[in-house]
Amino acid sequence: MGSFSTPLSGLLAAQDQLQSVSNNLANIDTDGYKDQTLTFSDVYSQTGVNNGSGDPLQTGVGVSVSSTTSNFTEGNLNPTGTASNMAVSGNGFFVTQSANGAPDYTRAGDFTTNNQGQLTTPNGELLLGYPALGGVVNTSAPLQPLQVTGVVSPAGASTSIAITANLNSATAIGGSGASSSLPIYDSLGTPHTLTVNYTKTAANTWTYTVTIPSADITGGTGTTTTVGSGTLNFDGSGVLTSTTAVTPINIPTLADGATSPTAVSGPFGTTANPTITQTALASATSATSTDGFPSGTLKSYTVQADGTIEGVFTGGNSLALGQVAVASFANVEGLASAGNNNYQPTPASGSAVIGVAGTGGRGTIVGGSVEQSNVDIATEFAKLIVAQQAYSSNAKSVTTFNQVSQATLAMLQ
């Protein structure tokens, strides 16, 4: 009897709704999960029969699922304090690579590292991004896995130094101020100590010499070798008015075979922004710095808003390790769920447009956090009650049709 098909379609629709709600509730703690909702459409027989007024005579024959809609509203961002975790705040998806090399797209940022030091999803897919060479990210290069452990930074040869100091204005002419010492680094990462000595030659005038241990240079003799010297002139208020480098700081050939540095700039700033003064306070050096650093291993890393992974090395320097890529789609509703928190593009979604976070309408990256499921438990329970009532009502219709059928058959006997 054809009448059974109508309530049966209602039973199937209610069953699908219950399945959808159950799946949402099951994934309430799944990172990056997006709530799904079924939409339904009515089904009518197309008989082509009209009444006397020309109006169509149609009888509904049930219901069918017309679409599954995912709610891509951003879930709560939960700080985890884990460096490898990250979340997309706004539009966009992380790009991952499955074992067969195919790309997947996900909002779940609960990444970890594999035994090769690469960022991966919990099921082993590699997080993809732009590579960095020498701390410079190349966003024109093909995407590749991002490595965050076992990274070694090369040494950076010093090119400039800075000394913050004061010279005692009460020092007698011919007297000396307290010397300043600081390390510089060569291209191999070897430190070399520069020492700056000060001698007062006239009122408000000092000369300085810069020395390096003679043992550090090829053919060095004696204890130290002078590599630079100059004159410092101050006004009556102790402010530097001029500095003259008689001999710029030129580093001789180093004994360890390093190729640089051969020259170092500094060390007292400029007259517009000097770092040395002459006052009645005791001669002393309060701070020194250099832009060089030794080779080092990766100590820690953080993920910046634009997806740049910034590594801090034991040598004290920071370098970019790479940059997380973010994919966007013209129609996110057209994406197909592929399981394991992944999505795949379809003709309805359009192809992935991959770029840098915070550009082209893409969201930003929040490091040390994960996006939680956006399932609302109260809403799901409400849908659960409606689906349960719909199932019960359609089941009652099936029972009623059965009773009518039995009565009809009894009339024919």
C-alpha cells in the first residue's frame, strides 16, 4: 500500500536527524569540530492533474534530506600553553598533508611533533607552511612540512657594538677611566673579548683605545693588539659633542680561520643619541651589547599572529623557522567532511586559496591555543526532543496505516 511510504520517509528523516544530533553531541569535545544541521524538503507526486479551476491536485508523499549544513562559527579559543598548538581566529583552515601526499584542510590545531621534529596532527598528517632560510621566510616557495625541533642556527658575526658608560669628570688629566669589556663573535661563533680603555687628555676631552687579545689573531705578539682608537669631546654639561675615530675598529685575520668580522662599528652611538657621558659620578660601564651571536640549538619557539614560527636559540638569537599557511574557500558550506577533523574541497566550495594569515580575508593565528567545538549542548537537546517526537509521530502513522490496511483486507474476505 503506497500510503506506508510517506510515514516511512518521516521515520527515516527523524532517524537521520537523531543521527546528526547524536554525532554533534559525541563531538562536543572534539577540537575544531563544527556543528552540523540537516535540512529537509517535502516530496510531492507530479501527476499533472488539475481541478476545475486549473489548480494542481497534488498529495504529499513524504520528506527527504535536502542538505547537511555545517556551522562554521568560530568556537572558543582555549589556551593550552603548548607551543605546538595553534588556532585560526577568523576565516581559514590549516593545510595538512596526508600519508599519500594529498592535502587536507582542518580547523583543529592540536598539533604535536613527530620523531623528525615536524609539526603533525594527532593522526600523523604533516602541517604545511612556507620554509625559512637563515631566518627569512620565502612565501613564494612551495609548501612543505614545518620543523620545530633539532634545528641549529649558524653563528652571526658581529658588525656593531654599543657601550653605555660614564667617565668621571674629576679625573686628572692623564688619568684613566674604568675600562669597558664585551665579547664579539666571529663567523664561526667564537667569542673574542674587546677591551676599551679611556685616558683623559684635557678638560672635557678623552681618548680611547680598543684592544683584542693578541692570541686571537694570526701573528699576534704581546698580550693585546690595538684594533681601534678615537677621541671623545664633551660639553660643560657632560654631553658628548663629537667623537672622532682615529682608527676604526678593524679586526685582523683571526687565528681560528673565521672569515669575519673584519670591521666593527660603534661603540658610543652618535652625538644625537650618545651612549657615553662625562659627569661627577664614578667611571663605570652600565651596559654593553653586540649584534653577533654564537651557533646554537633551538631552545623554544612561539607562533606569531601571521603564522611565523619564531625560534629562540641557545646562542641568544631569534630566527624564523617557517610560516604556517592558511587556506580559504569561496564557499565553506560546500566543503565535504573527510573525518579526522579534515575537510575536502568540492565544486561547490571552490578550490583552496592558500596564503599568509591575516591577508586576503584570512584569519590570524593564535599560538598556544586550540579552537574548541562550537556545539551548543542546549540547542542539541532541543533538536533531540523534536526528532524524538517526530519519530514517534511517524511511527504512529505507520501503525494507523497498518490498521486501515487490515480493516480493508477483512472487508474483502
